[in-house]
Amino acid sequence: MSSSIWLAVGAGGALGAMARHGVSRAAMHLMGPAFPWGTLTVNALGSFLMGVMIVWLARHEPQTSAMRAFLTVGILGAFTTFSTFALDAVTLSKDRSLTIAGVYVAASIILSIGGLAAGLFAMRSAP
């Protein structure tokens, strides 16, 4: 892998991580700390944006490998977070209840997959 791709992933990752932190802080401020709204939001929104991005990249070929890596692996890869999702699910099951943890897991999966499908649909339907 060329150094330009590594740099693109690193730069995109920095932007994605900062955006994730901002969204998580905003979600906690708006909705409180009792539920991991920030992680749910970034994973669902990030999935939607991945759907949008994949179609956009395909429509605007050719793209450089560095640009693809910057947008998908870098920005969106760092914006979404599966490890935090797993930690939130375990913490909710221990601190709150298995039911609340189950609702969170189900909502995360449904909204993330639904978000990706919605992003693909929105972009494929657009002129």
C-alpha cells in the first residue's frame, strides 16, 4: 500500500474521530447519559453515509485509491465504532437490564443496516 493511502486513511481517521466525539458529546448534552445515544447515532448515521458514499464514488469514477480510503476507511471508519457499541451493550446489561441492552442492540443493528440501505436508495434514486 502506498504512503499516500496511509496518509489519506490517517487524515480521514482524525476527522472521523473528531466528528464522532462531537456527535457523542452533543447527544449526551441533548438526551442525557442514561443511554448510549451518541454511539447509536454515529453508527446509524455512519451507515447511512457509507451507503451514500459508495453510490457517490461509483457515479464519479474514476476516484483515486487514496480518495476512497480517505472517505470510507478514514472518515467513516473512525466515525463509527463497533467496540464502543459492544462496551455499551455489556454495560447496559450489567448496570440497567438485559431488556434495555437488548433494545439498544436491536436498535443499533436495525438503524445501521436500515441507514445503509436508505443511503444506497437515496443516492440511486437521485439524478
